[in-house]
Amino acid sequence: MERSNKKPGKMQFIKSFYNDPFRWSLVKSVALFALGVKLAREAIGMDLMAPQIQ
């Protein structure tokens, strides 16, 4: 049985993102941007310039 007739599947599509430097960079950039947005939403009420207790 030859596998050459088979169409590429979902796993091959996902692997193509890792093997292509442009796509992999794009995936990492989008993921880090989404993480930054999530962190910014969580830190809305946080006072970064709060006075230190002595």
C-alpha cells in the first residue's frame, strides 16, 4: 500500500506552521500578543506606584 495518494491531513497542516519560519514567527507573535492582552486585562485595578510600607 502506497501512502502517496493520500491527501495531507490536519497534523501535516499544523506541522507546516512549525517548519515554516515565517508562519512560526507569526504564531509566536500572535500568541504573545494575546498573552499580553490577557495580562493587561487582569491587572486593570493594580496600582503599580503604590507607596512602600516602612
